[in-house]
Amino acid sequence: MQDKVMGQIPRRSFLRWVFAACAAVFLALAFAGLAPHIALAVPEASQVAIDVTVNAAGKVTVHEQRTMQVSPKDIGMSWEYGSFGADASVSVREVTLTGDFDGSPVSCSPVTLQGEEGTQETPDGACYGIDYKNKLICLFFGDVKGRVTVDLTYDVQSALSLYKDVAELCFPVISLQDGAEARDVRAFVQLPSPTGLVTVAGEDVYAWGHGPKDGSVLVGSDGSVTCYAQKVSAGQADELRICFPLAWLTDLSEADKARIGGSYHLASAISDEEAWVDTAHHRQLIALALFVLAVLVSLMALASALLMSRKWKDKPALKRNLVVLSAVHFAVLLLFGLLTKNLCIVAIAAAVSLMILLLAYAQRRPHGC
């Protein structure tokens, strides 16, 4: 007895397809649920400019200017300062918003955050606060919407890691916390180099960037470091790691002098960065291998579908099996692409599964069924 027909789709086949699609969506949502929850999602930025100054006392002053499109659904954004170290303390000087809303800058007022980020009611108006537990500077847009430029200036005490030979600054230009794309990203760091000294990269200052492959890091002769990336994709970080002579910090407080480690660090830092480059290259090779594997699996699925369509005479059974093959192929490669964070694999899964599905519904039912 043949399956009852819903239009041109057999009911049993239709239910299998719905079940497989629901399973794929469930897996995708389950994977998304594993990701850390970000209460303040950062809008995409069309331009990011950061100026960092390290003075002879080791204090770090950061001025960031970020231009973005703030939609009505955007509540605010946050900056992570936890990467400066466990002893770091932050104080915000000023936060202003400038945009198309009226042209004049809006000065944000400070507020005290109650509890963890995201567990309290959203403050009224444009304001900012410090989430000390999660080490975040949180900005709330209030009624400010449209194209907005955010100017943030803050100081960080005890931001440097101090060793016998060098001081180290690890600065998150774009943090993983952001979770949004940023374009035209530039960071400029001025180190406290002695007056008249011509700084030489790889001798006085060592600087490394962790971010997009096309990013650049340049050490200037004046003791500055410039980092640039044309685009930092969503879910990607852009970080700077800088080592410079401890002797340049001539005005350290007694408390900071007590933080100086008892070991030399430069050789270890260079070794770490060489290992990081090797690991990044290894990850690229793995990503390429996984992509090739996904292509091969898709080609095998498509070849199997074509072979089945030529060999099978039972058209209703062929259609059911092609629909199941399409659903299983899509669910497996979708999960595979999400786990590896490779959207190309997801696109291949969707395209090939659609081709198999079209092939399934191109089959004609024999007369009299």
C-alpha cells in the first residue's frame, strides 16, 4: 500500500524531512547555547582608533574612538580590561557619544552597577559603569541611536607585567568579548623610551600581534608600536603583546617595584610567540584538511544521489531515500561547520543538500500509484 500523498510529497517522507530539519536546528541551537552569553552585544564598527600611552611610572592611559551604527535593539557595549592582569585597576576619565542624533557630544554619566552584568535593570539615559567581577567597562546607549562615535578614555594602574629584564604589555585591541565585526582597526602604543634613543625592533622593543592574517605590527624608532587590521571578523580577536626594557620605567612606585618578578622573561616570550606561530600554521593546515574532507563528503553524497536516481526503479522509495540523504548530509555538515566555525562548510552543506532535495522531487511517480 502506497503512502498517502500530501500534495506531491509522501506523508512519511515529509515527516522524515521535518524530523531531520528539526534535529539540525536543535543541534545548531544546542551548539549556540554552549557559547558564553554576552549581555551587551557590541555593534559592528566601521572604524576603530586606539591610542595607548605608557608613562615612566607604568600607568597605561587608553583613548578609544569607535564609530558604529547603533540600532534600537542595541542596549550598550562593554570593554574587557581583565587581560591587563589580576592586579590591574581601572578608572574611567570620560565617555562621550557623538552622532547624527543632534551633532553635539553627549557626556555619559557614571553609574554603579548592581550585581553581575545582565542581571540588573538597564540604567536610564547614556551612562557607563564598571563591572569589577567580570572586569568590564560597560556603556549604555540610552536613547542615542543611529551612527554614533564613542570616545572612551581610561587609566589602568598595574597593567604591566614586570620582570628582571623587561616589562610586558598585553593589550586587547579587539576582544573576543566584542562578538561583532570591526573594520579599519588601528592601535598606536607610545612607550616611555628615553629621550633621544633610537628604538630598534628586535633589540629594544619586541612586539607581536595576534589577529587577522593580513594584520600588521610596526615598531617605530621613537619607541612606538602601531598595529593595523583592515577587518576583524566577528568571533575573532586582535591583540598586542609588547616587551620593552624594564629600565625605561624610571618612576615606578614602591608597590610596583615589589611586583617585579624574580626571573628573566624575554627569552620565554620569544619562545612562546614562535610556538604560537607554529600552532597557528598547524591550525590552518587542519582547517584546510577539514574543508577538503567536507567537500569530499558532499561529492560522495551527490554521487550517491545521482547513482540512486539512475538505478532505482521504485520511484516513491527513491524519493524518500533521497530526502533522508539530503537531511542527514545537511545535519552532519551543519554541525561540522558550526563546531569548526567554518561558514564555507555550512554553505556547501546547504547547496549540496538542496541539489539532492531538488533531485528527489524531480522524480516522477509512476502512473497508477
